[in-house]
Amino acid sequence: MRKVCVTVLAAVVIAAVLAPAMVFSAGAREEVGERHAYIFKNTGNPFGERLMDGFAEAVEEHGHQAILRAPDQPTAEGQIQIIEQLIAQNVDSIGISANDYDALSPVLRNAMNAEIAVVPSDSNVNPESRHVFVNQADPEQIGRTLIQGAYDMIGGAGQIAILSATSTATNQNLWIEWMQEELKDSRYDDVELVRIAYGDDLRDKSVAETEALLRSYPDLECIIAPTTVGIAAASLVVTDNDLIGDVHITGLGLPSEMAEYITNGACPFMYLWNPIDLGYLSGYTSMAVASGEITGAVGDTFDAGRLGSFEVVEAMDGGTEVLLGEPFMFDAENIDDWKEVY
């Protein structure tokens, strides 16, 4: 899969899946215009807010209505209620960053049966309940890269921990699987993964989980947080407890939130993609499926505005996917260039 045009910070988009092809007729929707919805994991998440900004940008470029929703807590139940409401409203498409891989399947199948395009991004759902998946990066590349970064930070030996989002977050779990796979290499014989903790993408709980890790493992040298909420919370704890240089933080973070901690050394470097571009691509993909421009079949191509052209390719799970780009590393050399961007 290739992009004809790449933006700043390109991210990769993986694991999109082919569902039964259907053409979405305008029908009664013409009376109110096209409405494309996006549901993030929970409210108050800066990554999600920027992703939805990009989604709205794409949809509104075409004069359509963007509906942006999120439950108060990162639960499947909260997202199911919103999906049911959107089905009743007869929207044209539903994009979603899923809180659970399987629990959303029945209601999303109901949406598909109602001829609503279902296009998850960021965090996936199972192949039977989506048309195509828009992911920010190849999970193998993310997982292996985060372990390699931690290895460099601790000089090749020591204890590390992972501070994830929720235990059911499909993107987090897949990245963690690849982290564990990378650790099987003999070069990591002196690296010990002591615990995987879950902060549920909530700031206070992520702070508490970080503090618990530090109490339980006084020799802990690195925390990997593959979540923007978790990495900021862990960096705050390390900073406030004067542990800079003793405990290193890395993972996936927003430059605007992490500039302070990269500058002070709590987080020597981190990675991310552009969430605005991820949302923007999600919007264009949703509109392409809803209009019948693509069905999600291998070889389908579509234009994604300022991001250029994309092609649908086969994914590892037997479905299809669209790839956006590669993760980008932020460090003290470049963080000032990006902290005002997003």
C-alpha cells in the first residue's frame, strides 16, 4: 500500500477489514444531507479531540455534517449506547475508536445492516463488524520500536514496565503483544518486563498506577506508556518525585503535552503520528465507503484530500487495510518545532 502524497508526521494505518460489499444509496438521507459520525473512546482525551478535529475537517470540506461523540468513561457500554442512537438517526457512516474488539460487534453489525458505513480507526473491532480499518501505525513496528527505545534508554539492562490504557483496548493490546515478541530476542536477556499496568486512559488513575509501579519496583528504570494520557501522567510523577535520570519514560505522546518532560529529561524521547491526519484520513475513508466509491476490496483506491491518494491492501487478519505512514520520534532536538503544532 502506498501513499501518493505524505504529510508531516505520516502515521501508518493498519488492519482494515473487508465486510460484505454494499452500495449506500442516498435515499432519505438526501433530505438532511450526509452525516458522518465519529465516536472516540472517552471525553477529555487530547489525542481523541485532535483526531476528531481532523475527521470534522475532512467531512466539512465536502459540505457534510460531522457528528462527534464520546462516552464519559472508556467503556464498550457507553459506545454501544451512542451507536444505537446514531443508527436511529440514520447517519451515513460511523467511525469509531473502539473500547472493545468484540463487544461492539452486534451493534455495529446492526449499523451495517442499516446500510451505514462502519469505519473504525485508532482502535479496531473484529472483521465481521467493519468495512475497513484506518489505523495509525503498523502494530508490529510500534511494539518493536518502543522496546528498542526503552532498551537504549536503560543501556541494555534493567527492569521495565508498561503503562497501558484499558485492558480491552485493541490497539494497546496488539502493540503490547509485539513488545513481548520483541523481548524474546536474545539481545534483551538482561531486560526484565516486571508488570503491565492499566491507567484506563484516565489521568488520575494513570498517576496512581505509576506511583504503584515505583513503590513495587524500586529498581525500575523505564516505563513505556503507549497512550498519550499515560505517558504524560508517568512523566509528571517522575518529575514531581525528582526521579529524572533514574526512571525514564517513553511511549506515545502529544508534543504539546510532552514538551516540558522531553526538555527536562523525564522523557528523553517518544513517538507518535499526527492524530489530525489520522482523523482526516478516517473522514475521507468513511465518505468513500458510504458513497460506494470503495467497498474495502484489495486494490480499491480513493483520494483523501490534502493527504493524497490511498490504496486498500490486504491486512494480516485476512481483511484489508489502508496505511498512513510511519511513527515519528520526538526528542529535545525537535520538540520545540512541534509543540505548537499539536
